[in-house]
Amino acid sequence: MDILGVMNIGYSALKAQTTRLNTISSNLANMETTRTPEGGPYKKKSVVFRTAETGFARELENSTRYQAQGVAVERIMTDTGEGKKVYDPAHPDADDAGYVTKPDISLVEELTDLMNAKGAYTANVTSIKAAQRMALKALEIGR
């Protein structure tokens, strides 16, 4: 695999993890949001990744030597659940029985996902920096 290929794979993963981090941040920021423009409480969002598509020439090269591809965001899924009911009759969005529907978002799960995404992001930055160092060393050899 060429050094630019390594950098492209790492870069595609950085873009995907950035989307994941932004989605998790949005979930954390809206944990208590009970009213959205669409109506009802905020719905948790999750990122789904897929293998990045490559061009024909690159695919042909990969099929003869190795299988290395990047990653991309396939879609951002929105939770279809009802949310969780919390008894709070003083809340402005409470129903007649005094229950408020809040987003079904677990702080522990979101923070765990955040730490995983951060670790993946850091690992990809490290791989890109290693590829850069290798490229610089290769240039030094040619002097």
C-alpha cells in the first residue's frame, strides 16, 4: 500500500469519526429537550458506517494485492422509540396526567460512545502522522 493510500484511509476515518462525535454531542446537548420543531421530544441519533467505495482502478489494484478501503458515513439513524415518560406535572410540556415525554438517551451510553469515538479519532491521527513520518524518511533517503 502506498503512503498516500494510508493517509486517505485515515482521513476518511477522521471525517466519519467527526460526524460520530458531532452526533453524540447533539444527543448529549438535547437529553432534556421535550419540544422540537418536528413536534415531541428530541429523538436520539446514531451514525452508521460503511466501507468507502473506491474507483475502478483502485478496486482492480486492491483485488490483485490486498483489501484496504476507507470508511464513510452511510446514514444517520433517528430513534423511532416513544421516549421515556417522567412524572413532572409542573413542566410546560406535561400531558393531562402530568407526564412529560423526554428523549430516551442514556448519559452513560453516550459518554461511552464518546470515549470510543475519541479513541478511534486519536488512532487515525496517529496512523496519518506515522505515514507522514515515513514519507519524510523516504525523501531523506533520496538525498
